Amino acid sequence: MTAAGRPGSVKDALETVLALAQADRLDDAEALCRDRLAALPDDVNLVASLGALLIRKGGYDEAQKCLERAIELEPRFAKPYEDLGALYLATERLANAIAAYESAIRLDPRQASAFYGLATALERSGRREEAEIARGRFLALSPEGKALSEAAQLVLAGQTDRAETICGEILAKEPRNIRAMRLLARICVDSRRDAAAEGLLRRVMRIAPDFLPAHRDLAWFLLERSRFHEAVATLKTAVTIQPGAADLHQALADTLSIVGRSTEALAAYDSVLKPHPDDPRALLGRGHMLRIHGRREESIAAYRRCTAVRPDLGDAWWSLATFRGLAFTESERETMRRRLAEAEPGSDSAIALKFAMARACEKEADYEQAWAYYEAANEAKRRTVAYDPVELEAQHDVRLRVFREGLLARVGSAGGGRAVRPIFITGVPRSGSTLIEQILACHDDVEGCGELPYVIMLTAKLGKDREGGAQYPEIVPELSTDDRLALGDEYLRHTLAHRSGKTVCFTDKMPANFGHLGFVRLMLPEAVFIDARRNALDTCVANYRQLFAQGKNQSYDLSELGEYYLEYLRVMRHWERVMPGRILTVHYEDITRDLEGQVRRLLAHCGLGFDERCLRFHESRRQVNTASSEQVREPIYEDAVGFWKHYETKLGSLKEILAPALSSRAGSQAHFR
């Protein structure tokens, strides 16, 4: 059915509506449709066109009424059936979508796009063989579809140049071919043309707002580049397009948890669990979020439910094992042993189960067996991570050579003139930085923001676009004062996603920032630095006993751990020398022995008045997303001091490596005897 035989004004209007829609001017196209329908309410082309436009704008209820009206007016008009199929597909009514597409195909068996929609609906319904048949019909009817299929195969074969040419040829004929754009975006990603890839994906989403694959592609693109907040926005849109997609809700929940939006993450995990109450990944994620919120018993219940559903999932057992005071039943320990014996050696689950078994043995004071599990777990984990201590030392050499007194003297005393004051808490992981942050975050003028990636992100991009030119840190001396302060402003903009902006100070406790304090001083002159220290042996043993969710790759070999600790001390000595008086070193053991004295030191260093609530840090209900989340909700206890002695007979080589640290206050046994 076409506009032939209609009054010229209607035919012209339909052509204009199409042109406006192709230009993404959907509001104008809708207004023109409604204007003409006011005079001709029963014109089937106008009614169908309005329905199609409303689908693109997300107005599904009215769109459905328009399309059903169009079918009523002309039952043999195939296009409204196809559009109705797209509407049902977008709203997860898969059976209805299949029926609508099949009706469109019966009326017009040459319409390739209807076969493509049918294939998608069948695939989502789990009817894969029928989906392949429908996809084959689509390719047979669509020369462009066949060409795209060939291009996709070329991409898989690594022949991207030819595939890109095919995509270009298709787009020259059909500038709005979203499948060609999507494949071309993938080619651009593979060839590291990120800006072009992102531009293509966003154009696809403008042309076809309900085309879910483009939203998925963009979300993964953003996640791989640590652009988590943008990924959250993309995933939120995607779950409105396909509310029943558990994987999208899971990805949204995981990403929300990364950016510290744990309340929203908890709701997103619940969205997965409502239709799929035994989804193990969602149960695990929900357990993590409940733990962050301090809801201990609910968190334990979620983890235990996860072990019941997936007893081979090592991460769930490890999460349970890290609860202070929680003892495994004999039945649980037997299940763990059996699952470990059945697990593929070296797999993530096997590694997590070994760490969990080590903690279980520790709780029974069987330190000999616990260490055997720790050794096996760390040896297996070390094979899965990339860490080069020689490269790290070389990187530090360059940084220490660049950030010398002369360069840092450029900061002057005036600072950046900003009202906000970031507090950087650095140190080797498991040295008490979370405790320090919790104490500070109880002050009215401080907001705790956890481990923020933005200093490291800025160093990674600094000079990146300069062909053969200086990179970080060599480029830093070339920066003007305005350049440096602009980088500080960029850092602060990123952190707004984690803070309310209502306090004078906020914390950033990313441990790896210790290697970049000179850079931070230059771009954020008002920044405050706190160095969290703990006995060297306690620190290294605590790291060796911990399976980290990500990063901290130096932690899975005792010798490398010892060398990393010494490297950290070397770098901190440099910063103390070139920025005298800027860094406050706080020893964990001193906090356990003299809480009030250390709190007063911390607050004075941050330029803050004393606040009694900082002494009652364990009463705070703030969300804590680190391995110490439970510890900081309890009063100070001293049983972590000297914990390494349980394994003293195993630490001979580590003691030798750490000898320089153990002879100083930073790590001597005498310090806390």
C-alpha cells in the first residue's frame, strides 16, 4: 500500500515525514503526521507512519494503537505488522513479536527486514534452529545483508581492510544502514580508532533508539575504557529497551558497584533475582552490596544461598571465609574440599576455593595447613596475572628523576585557590588506609570516597596523543601552571560522581597513588597527603592472605611482595625529601595503641578541628567497599598486630628481603612489643 491515488498533499507529507525521520527530527515528523491526520484520520499510511515514529520515540502504548488501527483499516498492509513485531520485540513480548513478523511475511514474503526481525525474536526465544532459517531467508533476500555477512566473516578471519570496504560500499548506497555501521564500529575498535567507533555507535542509537545491539556494544566499549559512569547511563537505557534481559541488569549492577553507587547496584541485582532467584552471579553481587551496607547477616545469607546454588563457585566461598568470626560447618568444609578436588586446576574457582580453605583452616588455628593452601592459591594466582617488578622499578626511577625539588618548587605557596581539599591516603594495601579514611569520614567536613582511579587515568592519557613525543612523566615539566591546574580541575570533575560536593574535604585512598604524589602536588596544590604504614611483615602477610577482586598483582609472590614494600619505602622517602612537611605518616600500630592522639594528628594535618565522632568511627553507617569493610565497623582491636608470627617459620626469605624495613620504625618488631 502506497500513497498513490491519495491527494498530493498526503503523498508530499509522507515523503517529508520520511525525510525528517531519516534526519532524526522525530518531533517534527510526528507533528506533521498529526497535523495531516487531523484532516484525514483514516489515512492508513499516515496512521502507520505515526505508529512507526512513536516506536522510535518510545511511545509504545500509542504506537500499538496506531498500528492496530492501520491493520484494521487495511488488513493486507504488511508494514504495520512488521512494525508491530518490532514494538513487541522492544517490549519483550516475544511470542507476539514472532506472530506479527510471520503475518508480515505471509503478506509480503519478499520483505527482508521482516525476516531479520523474526530471526531476532526466535533467537531470543531460544528457538535457534528456526532463527537460523529466518536469518538465511533474510540474507537471500537482502544483497546488503549477504554482503554484511561476508564482511563479518572477513573480520573473523582478520581481513578487516576488505570488510571495511564492504561496509563503506553499503553505506554509500544506504547511509542509514545500522548493521553496516555497527560492524564498521567493531572494525574501528579493533584498529584502535576509538573516536570513530564511538561516533558510529552513537549514530546508530540516534537512528534506531531501540536497536539493543548498539547499546550493548557501546556499553562494553565504555566499560573496557573504564568510562564507568557513561556505561551506567548506556546500560540504564538498554534495560528500558529490554527489561527482561538479565545480563544487562547484571552488567548495570556490576558497573554501579564499581562507581560506588551501591544502593542502586543492590536494586539492579534484585531486578535480576526477581525473575531468576537462583542466579549465582546476582546472588554474589547482592551479597557484596549488602556487606558494603553493613548488613552482615543478610550478606552471609546471600553468599550461602549462592554456595547452595553453585557449590563450585569459589568466589562465594571466599567471600564467606573473609567474615570475621564466621566459622564454617564441617559439612561446608567437606563441600569445599570436594569441589576443590573436582575443580580445574588453575581456574578462578579453584584459586578462590584454596584461599577460602586457607581461611577456614586459620579459623581452626591450623596454621600449617592454612599456609599450604595459601602457597598453592598464590602460586596458581600468580600465573594468571601480569606483574613485572623490574618494569615497576624503572617507572619509579623515571618519576623520581622528573619530580625533583626544582620542579615541585614551582607550586609556590598560593596553591590552586580551590575551595575543596582532596585528602590522598596512600600506602601498601592492607596497611590501615581504610581505617584512616573511616576515621576522617566521620568528620562533618570530610567525605570518604574510597579508591578513585582518576590520578592514574590522567597519567595514562597525558601525552598519549603526541606522536613520538614525551609522555608521562617526562611531559610534566613542559606544562604551564594553567595546564597543571586544568588537570586538577579535570580530576575534581571526575570525582564529583563519587561525592556530594557539600564538604570541604574528600578522601581518595587509591594505594597506587603513592607513585604519583609529585604529579598530584603540581595539579592539586591544596591536596593533603597521608601515608598509611603498618609493620612490614604484617603488611606483606596480610596481602599474601588476600585474594583481591582486581589489581594488586604484586601480592601473589612473597619475594615480589617484599621487594614491592621496599620499593614503596624508596619512593616515599623521595617524596618526603622533595616535599618536606607535606606528608603525614600514620602507623596502624599507633592507632590501635593511642586512638585519640592519632586522630588529633590526622585532623590537624588536614586543617580540621577536632570532632569526637572520629573516635567513634565504628558507629558510622557509611558504605565501605574494601577488604576491611567489617573491621572499620568494630572498635579498635589489636589481634591483627603481629599476626605474621603465626607463620614465622615460613617467612625466612621474606625477612631477609625486608631487613632494611625491619630495622626501621616502619616495620620493626620492637615497634609494637
